[in-house]
Amino acid sequence: MSENTQPASNLSSEQQQALARLAIQKAVAQKSDELYEKYYEKDSSSSPAAKLLTAFRDAEKGMTQVRNLENIAYSTGKLSDIYDFLKKQMGRPGDLGAQWRREGVGQQLLNDLTALRKDAKEIADQVRGKYAAGTGDDTERQVHLMLCREYVKHVAAHYQYASKVRE
């Protein structure tokens, strides 16, 4: 699909919204690939998924926890639900909480997810600059949620893969 060569100011609000959605999808996809390369293409031993695998000595129990994180990320419309899930898991007493805290893995996940806000702002600002009428006050938050979902998806996929390769 070729990009519209008309100046955005000549486009209707609906056209700008459609083009803004496409631009956001493209930017999120590019950032997702960057996240994959950052954590999983080079030295994956320090990746969040590898740390989770070490933290959860029982790979199946760990997979349940990772699936729970993934389910929260995909079922909520609120970033705070994802953050709160991680905080609650890290704050649990006993072995489960200790596993989330081991090697700082829960905190790393929380830090990585909140750090995606910067990328979300950059994407939203770029799209807003090009298609102002196609974005709204909530665009940055929506992009941040999309990036968090992509990050969690990579963690879950690599965790599952690494747990089976380790067997």
C-alpha cells in the first residue's frame, strides 16, 4: 500500500485517522522487532525470559505465571493493570513472590514496560505531527499499551521456547 501523497491538511479527519492508525501499526511493528533483536537475537542469556526461567525453577509453574501476565496484557485497556499484576506477584509472600523477585526479574519487567512510555511518546508525536486530526489525547497511552503487549508477547514466546530447549 503506498502512502498518500496529499498533504495531511488536505485530508478529511476520517482519512487522517485511518492513516494515523496505519502509521502507528507500522511504528509499533518496527519497535516490536527492535525489542526482539535487543533481547533475543544476540545474547539471550540476560533476557527477561531467561531470567524468568532461572527464577522459576519449575518451568511449568513459571509458564503459568507468564501466561497470566500475557492474559492481563491482552485483556486490559489499562497499563496500570499490567504494572499492578507484576507488583502483586513480587509482593506475594512465600515461594511465588520470591521467584518473581529472584534476580530482579519482576522489577526488570516492570522497568522495561514503563520505559516503553518514551517510545510510545516518540511514536505518538511523530504520528501527531503528520496526522494531527487523526490522533487524540489518548494516542500515547494506547501506543504504550500496544508496545507493552508486544514486549510481553516476546517474553512469553521465548520463555516457552527456552523452557523446552532446556529440558
